[in-house]
Amino acid sequence: MKVAYKFILLFLGAVVFFVLNLLLGTVKIPVDAVVSILLGDESVSEIWFNIVWSSRVPQALTATMAGAGLAVSGLQMQTVFRNPLAGPSVLGISNGASLGVAFVVLLSGSLGGVALSRLGYLGDAAMSVAAIVGALAVMALILYVSQKVKGNVTLLIIGVMIGYLANAVIGVLKFFSAEEDVKAFVVWGLGSFARVSGDQMMLFVTLMAVLLPLSMLLSKTMNILLLGDYYASNLGLNLKRARLWVISSSGILVAIVTAYCGPIMFIGLAVPHLCRALFRSSDHRILMPATMLTGACLALVCNLVARMPGFEGALPVNSVTALIGAPVIAAVLFGRKHDEVRE
């Protein structure tokens, strides 16, 4: 029952933070007005109506799904590599997405004469497509390499090297690009839940609503992987196939979130540790849904802080995730017993 109570608290926390994201922001809107707007009352101020439905609702939904997806991806990476420092960007998939965006954004002004940042919705759509193509290209390379190498450590090192190579190419593109294009790329790299709206938001939420439940099907496989390669093989698990499925699931989640929100850091690394400490369990049948809820809660809190009342505009999400999450995770890890800290 204790586990059930914890899940109930996490779910209630996600609901509360979701509602607060609708109620609070740089523009003060009365609670009764927000409720009326959500119920479809068009007699309320048109400005408030647009703020709630065009900004706050899409941001809250995007933060919920992105946080859940990154948290699950981080748990999968930490399990398959048996490394507590592994995260969604460990295989260079996020760097691949950044490289795709860099090619589109940084070369657009040089080759086409028109900066992509000036093209509005068309520019945003082009960046999303470029990020997905770049991330999936790197993931395909990683999956190919995973079939050729035996050790997880070797694959991990290759992934890190791919990330460094992508960053090197991005650096060269920055050097030869116009200042406005570089600024647009840097802003994209800060991460934001505010870019997704309208049809893009519906597509993003639909994709994540399909992929997250599918990732739950890997819970049993991930539990067996925790036993080590020798025992997993004796239990009849095909290690290459299992590793392929887990890395594919994690990579696709990272690719989609990065394409729509930019490279969001820290959530995928920290949330799995927080959930292990909270539930005191290594059972992925518990950890998978727990990371989804906790990741959604953390992303909603960060989005709330990023556009707190009194701030002009919004803070970069990556800055907020580190400022809020790092002290919490440090406190959790220092508070655990020595044998619980060891991974």
C-alpha cells in the first residue's frame, strides 16, 4: 500500500502543478476567469482567452509529456549501460538533433540569403524536421554499431565520441555563419516548452501518448538486464535484441522531445535517481510509471518557475532545471545510506 500511496501523491502533484501552470504566469489572470475560459466561455477577455488556450495549455501539455519522456529515456539508458551517470544525451542523439538544426539554421542565411529565424512558423517546422532527421540518423548509426560491438562500455564511448564530433561540426558552422543565425541556434539550444502550439502540439502529445505506454512493455526486459549479461543469457534473453529495443525506445523519445523543445538537460539524468530513492526499488514495473510522473512534475515546476510572475519573458528552461533539480537530487543522494548510493 505504501507504493500505491506514493503513486497517488505523485499523480496528485502532477495535477496540481499542471493546474498552477494554467493559473500563474507573467500576466495575472483571475482564477474564476481561467475556469470560465477552460469551460469555453467566450465572454471573457479575448486577450486572456488567447493567453490560456494559445500559450499556457500548450506549454503545460508539452512540459508534461517532455518531462515524462526524458525521465523514461534516462532510466532506460542507466539500465542498459548500468551506469548512474548515463542520460538521454549519452549516445550523442541529442547532439545529432542539434547538428540537424545547425545545418538548417546556420546555413540558411549563408546559402539562401534569408535567415531561418525570420520565417516564423515555416522556420520552426523546418527546425523540428531537421532535429528529428539528425537525431534518428545518429540513432541509426548507434544501432548499427551496437550490433558490431559486444561491450556496453565500448558503445558508450563511441556514443560520446559521436557527440564530440557533432559539436565540432556545429562549432565550424557557427564560425562561418551570420550573427543572427548563430543567435537563433543558441536560443533553440537553451530549451523551451513554449515553441509547441496548435497542430504541432497535438502531434507531439499524440506521439508521446503512444510511445510512453509502449516503453512500459520493456519493463521485464530491463529487470532481466539488471542481473548482468551472464545471468540474462542463461534466462534466455537475447542480449543484442534487448539492447537494440531499449536503445531504440530511449533514442526515439529523446529525438522527438529534442525536435520540439530543444535539448532539455538534467531531467533524464536526475529523475531516475530520485525515483529509486523515493520508492527504494529497482523493479522497473514500479520505476517506469514512477519516472513518468516524477519527470512530468519536475518539468511542470521548471516551466512554472521559468515564467513566474514578475519576470519579463521567460527564463531558459535548462537553467531552471539545473537550479531546481541539482540541489534536490544532491540532498536525496547524500541522505541515503552508503549501500543505497552505490549503483
